[in-house]
Amino acid sequence: MAVSCPSSLSHISLCSNSQSARLLLTRPDKSRFKCSASQTGFFTRLGRLIKEKAKNDVEKIFSGFSKTRDNLAVVDELLLYWNLADTDKVLDELEEALLVSDFGPRITIKIVESLREDILAGKLKSGSEIKDALKKCVLDLLTKKDSKSELQLGFRKPAVVMVVGVNGGGKTTSLGKLAHRLKKEGAKVLMAAGDTFRAAASDQLEIWAERTGCEIVVAEGEKAKASSVLSQAVKRGKLEDYDIVLCDTSGRLHTNYSLMEELISCKKAVGKVLPGAPNEILQVLDGTTGLNMLPQAREFNDVVGITGLILTKLDGSARGGCVVSVVDELGIPVKFVGVGEGVEDLQPFDAEAFVNAIFP
Ligand SMILES: Nc1nc2c(ncn2[C@@H]2O[C@H](COP(=O)(O)OP(=O)(O)OP(=O)(O)O)[C@@H](O)[C@H]2O)c(=O)[nH]1
Ligand SMILES: [Mg+2]
């Protein structure tokens, strides 16, 4: 297994050349955080820092939801002239607006019926009170599950994050953008090119490695197994004191049994090198696929246990309601949203900002 280092060190073999590994271990790297034993909160802090920064960037996060905003603009019109006698008609139209925005039938009914109950009980007496209740209802749905939207990186280095999902959803791109964010916070990041199916896949990740100034472990030879690339990367991460190893994987259909089995081997291989790893298995879901993402997420979750979601392409034709459906139906937190193809276009998910963005 060769380990490719695009920056200063070219092709060393970790297995056969432990001398190189030792050299790398002692190489000073001033730019990164120090993580002493007393700083057990290093990873917690890293996850939180990233989240806080995003709050400054709310507009950018949800500029992509213009379609959703248009669909939901009807809510303001409906509520502006609302009076008690029109309740059924207004709630019917609200239901339609939510469905068109991909809220999904289950959630839509939940929201509309809870509003109806409060209106009839006299708790909501004006259009603006109904809108506030609607926003609160959506926010509650997004936050009620006791799930953490910050990255959970554990307390031991290196933390290992696997990125999984169906073909073309944005795994490699999201991994690159995530590496950029983590690097900016001072973490020492290693990438692992675990997509061994497509010849061009590791080239694509190498471009991201160069762009973000990260090192990368790639497969040696065409027949290398994904699980062995990932386990080599985690070994190197351990030996060379990396903070985080980000593992890319091949796109696979959730209905393809043997490919899903391969994902289990990847997870096991990583855990063998570092018990407890991976710390996070993030599933990438393409926001433009709407509610079709639900069965994908369910299947991946059943097979490998998904710890967080990255919803991509929200800058495109995605409809925001699917975010609510995914969180409610699966109980898995959305940790990041992809809002473009650039290096900065991955934002931590902030439920409150999201609700304010779709119901301005
Ligand atoms: N507009 C937009 N495009 C994105 C986003 N994320 C990824 N893409 C694009 O989607 C395409 C597929 O992205 P990849 O990262 O290669 O997807 P993947 O899941 O790794 O694909 P496979 O490895 O083939 O399964 C690329 O053209 C990306 O630039 C996003 O948030 N917004
Ligand atoms: Mg890929």
C-alpha cells in the first residue's frame, strides 16, 4: 500500500518503511492546534467553533431556498387576511403549500392539525400568531429529537469521519469542503480515497487535497480494496498524529446488497485499527431528490448506522421541507448543508436560521 503525499513527501510505504513514518512523526507543524491530554474538549470545541461561525453567514446558507420561499409566500398572504370563519379554507391552502415544498404528508398533517387545535382552542387569535406558531412547530420538529447537530469527534486522535451515500450526491465535494473548514480551525486533516470503484475518484479527491492543503492516502494498484485504503489511512493518522481522518467512499445504491456489505467491511476495518472508530458516519443526501432520499437514508442507517446527514445542493432546485421530513422521520440530525460547489459552500445546519429562512 503506497501512501501518496501530494505536498513535500512522495510515495512512502507505511508497512515496509517505518523509518519514513518516524520521520513524518517528528515533523513540526506549527499551524495546528495543540491537543494535550488536559484539553479533552479539543474535538468538542472544534465541532462547536465551526457551528458558531456559520451563524454569521445565514443569508448565504439559505439563499438557495428561493423556490421554497416563493411556495411558502402564500402563507403570509393567507394569514394577512385570516379570520376565524375562514380557518378550514386557510389551513387547506397552507397544507397544499407545505406539500409543494416537500414537507411530506405526515409532517404536513402534523403541523396543520396542531395549528387547527390551537386556533379552535382560542390560543391563536391573529395571522401573525398563527405564523409564529407555525415556525415554532417546524423548529420543534427539527430540534425535538435529542440529537446533536455538532460533529461528535470523540476525545481521541485521530477522529475518523466516513462519508457515505448513493452515487453523485456530493460525497467527495462535501468531504473536501469539510476538510477546508476543519483545516481553517487548525486541525491536521488526512483524507482517505476510499472510492476504489471509479478510476477518476481518487484524482478528484487529490484535487481537493491540494486545494485544501491536506495530505491524502490513495490505493496502490487497481485492485485495492476500499477497506484496506481506509485502514491504511487510519494507521497513518495514528502514527503521524493527525487530528482527523476523512474517509471518502464509493457511491452505491442502497438496494445493492453486495455494495452495502462492502460498506460494513470498511467500517469494520477502521474500527479494527482504532476501536470505537469511525466517530461519525455522515450520509450525503442530494437535496434535489426530495422525499426519495428517505428510503436511501433508512437503508444506509440500518446497515451501518448513520450519525449525521449532509444535505447537498440546497442552492439548486431543492425544496426546503424535505429537511424537516428527514429529521422527523429518521431522527438523525442534519449536520451540514451544501449550498454550492465552492470550497466555502458547506455550512453547519442551524435549525433556527433555517426556519427563519423559509418563513421570513
Ligand atoms: N450546486 C451544488 N452542486 C454540488 C453540491 N455538492 C456537490 N455538488 C456537485 O455535484 C456533483 C457530484 O459531486 P461529487 O462530490 O462528485 O459526488 P459523489 O457523491 O462523490 O459522487 P460519486 O463518487 O460518483 O458517487 C459535482 O458536480 C459537484 O460539484 C452542492 O452543494 N451544490
Ligand atoms: Mg465521490
